[in-house]
Amino acid sequence: MRVPAQARVDPDAISHNVALLRASAGGAEVMAMVKAEAYGHGLVEASRAALAGGATWLGVAKTDEALRLRAAGVTGVPILICLGVPGEPYERAVAADVDLVAGAVWLVEEIARAAVRAGRPARVHLKADTGMSRGGAGPDGWPELVEAALEAEAAGHLRVVGLMSHFACADEPGHPSIALQLGLFTEMIEYAEKAGVRPDVRHLANSAAALTLPDARFDLVRPGIATYGLTPIPQAGTFGLRPAMTLVCDAALVKRVPAGSGVSYGHTYRTERETTLALVPAGYGDGIPRHGSNLLEVLAAGRRRRIAGRVCMDQFVIDIGDDELSAGDEIILFGPGDRGEPTAQEWAEALGTISYEIVTRIGSRVPRAYPGEGAVGDADG
């Protein structure tokens, strides 16, 4: 079935990025973060590519993601669910040998009850809030959390296999919070271990910290965006990472219009002279940012073209002047930049956001394709 838009994902690029991250991790293991459909790249396929590159753990946000990986045959590797909310089917996660994060006493207790139902101990990572003020227990609540976990461990309901926290500003080298968080995490580890916790892994580093903060690597690093080849610190360069996603469309319609033609809703773009317009069959319903209207660029007929007029739900228009383009010709919205196309990082900078948002927002109407599955026009969806 012909598809109008497609996100081509290069598994070899993901494997390359993980291998690079592993080499830079100084002996620490690598947990590839594959939450949010692997940042839009495809949960199962990206996970397999990350494992091929040397990842020894996988990290997700939600229970469903972990269970989908197990159902797809991703076994024999630890998977960590990093976000805990009341009422999740934790017994299914425990039964599937999936690790859970607990940053509150109530969650330790809920996981312990789920472990009883599952008939086996849960594997738990205790989360410390060292300054992000998001998930986890802060210094005041840490002793109570550790005590609750040790009591549940003594009862045979769980085993504390990890201690973890999360940086707030690791992507801002030199930010004063980095040293403060690192020091506090070290203190909270020491408290937990003196109390009797015997973790297999201690982990704090995200992509930015894994690449730039050796003291933060501990036993395990958790790269997210870098796994997919996008730099966590744009001002510091690419670190040798290779972007894995290329977003392409077939031109849907190409036509000449006279000077002064208003284009798309609101006529926020008018043609200065007689020109050729091309219709690109992807819009904000597919994850193309509407606030990229008259701003974002794509590659068409060998040159970059700015979106002309407002991005619609299913389509947008580009002005190609007098250049040649036919319906069905390929247009590259973003990619690694090898052919002169914009990158996801360039889109992000144009919009005042981060590359994470650009790739994760590409919606489910846009099929992901991997080498060997065919290109736009002959993929089977």
C-alpha cells in the first residue's frame, strides 16, 4: 500500500550510537531509554538495535511499554519502568521479570502487594530526588523510603537492585546544580548502603552526563536522546552521534499559480510572482508543528524550501519557484543532513524547542520503515 509519508529509521545508526556511548561510559553499563516509542523510532525495533550496539538494559516510562517488549520476545535483558502511578498492573510486570522504580513509601507497599499476587519478589530501584523536584524521595523522605523497602525485602516481597536519581541540568555544562546533585546522590547512596541496601547498580547519568560527566556514571548510564543520534548538548557538537530518523513524503500535487496567490489558511503567505507550489502530505495531525508555518524548511528538488503558509492538519505547501518537481517525487523533511536536508536539531532551534520533541511527536499515521522494508511508495504500511 502506498504511503504518503514515512519515517525511515536506521537501526545501524542506533547501534553505532549505543556503541559510542558504551565506549565513553568508562566501564559502566548502558541502559538505552526506549520510552515513548523509543523517542518516536519504534519501541521494539529500536530496542533490538540498541541491544545489538551493546546496551545491557532497557528503560521505559510505563508498564505497557515493558510488557510489549516482553511480548515481542525481548527477554534475557533487564527492563526498568521509570514512572510509577497508582493502580498499574504491577503484578504483570513482576511476573514478566521487569524492574520497577519506587520513589515513595506507598509505591513500595503497592509493589510488594503486587509481588505477593505474582508469586515472586519484585526487583525495585529506589529513586532519590536530589534536586529535580520531580519523582523520588528527597533527603527528608529518604530514610523512610529505605526503611520501607528493607522491610519489604526482609519479608521476601522485593529486592532492592538499584539506587537512582536524575539530573535537572546536565545539558548545561557547569551549572551549579550538577555538583550539588552528584554530591547529594552520593550521600543518599551511602545512607542506603549503611542501612543494609545492597544494590546491583547505582545510576544517575542521562545522555548529557554519560558523555560529559565521568564522576556521574557510577555502575550504569541511561542515555535517551543520544541513543537516536541527537546531541543532548547542541552547543558542544554532535559527539560523533548519527541521527537515526529521516522523515520523507511524496509530493502530492504540483501546480503553477499566478503572482499574488494566497496560500493555505489565512493567506499568511502570498506568492511574489508566478511560481510552482508543491503540496506535502503531512501536517500537524502527523506531528509537523503548526507553529513551524512560514518558518521550517524541507529539501525538495535539490534545494531547501521554507513552508509557505500555515501547516494544516494533513498537509502543507512549499514554493519551489521555477524548479522542476513532479507528483510522487520525494521530499525530505528532516534527516541526518547528508543530502543537505534540515536536521531535527535545526527544526528544534527554529522553533525554540529541543530535538526530543521533534522526533517523538511524529504520529502513528506516519509508518516507521527500516532497511529492507521498502521506501515510500512500496511500503506495506
